[in-house]
Amino acid sequence: MIKKLLLTATVSLLCMSSYGQDTLTYNRQNLAPMGKVALTKIYIQQMDHLFATVVSLPLSNAKGNVPDNRYVQGLWKNINKSTYVSSKGLRENAGDLLPYADKDRLIDSILFMQDMLNSMDKMRK
């Protein structure tokens, strides 16, 4: 039940994202020609993925140790709701703010976030 709940929450959050999740592997060479608005969209997309993953990461290999009851389901519901609100707030505000960032710093942030997300994906396996 918990795995279904986690999967449903993750899929829902990613579907609600205005940008979706890109599966490209980025490097400095393919990011450098992009404009800051496109780079901002990539960064926000990565943050959405981070929000959807980070809470469940410690439980991704729990092997049935998490109880399946109304209390735990309520906890997940509250976590998913707050995760969605945080992600939505980021998309609505950072999309207008981040294009003012230094382009090299924005690229560095995307590459850092990509490394972090790749490490998180390895932990879930």
C-alpha cells in the first residue's frame, strides 16, 4: 500500500509540474548555448524532481517495515500536499527570478542538481 501511495504521489506531482521531468544528461557544452529562461526551466524541473523524491528516499527500500494504516496514510497525504505546495511556489516565483542569475552560476547549479539527483536514483535501487 505504501509503495502504491508513494508511486501515486510521485506521478501526481510530476504530472502537476508545468515542465515535466526531462531525462537528458546535461553537460556544460550543451547548456552553454541555451538562454537563461531555458536554463531556469531545467533547474525548476530538477527541483520538482527533488521535491518528489527526497521525502521518500529513506523509505525506498523499507521492505514492508512501514506500517500500512490510516495514521501513516494521513502522514503521507500531508507530506504530499506540502510537497506540492512547495513545488508550486517554486515554479510560480523562481521562474521569474532565476533568469536574473549569472548564467555560469545557473549552469553550475543545474550540473550540481543533476549529480545529486543521479546519486538519489542510485540509492533507490
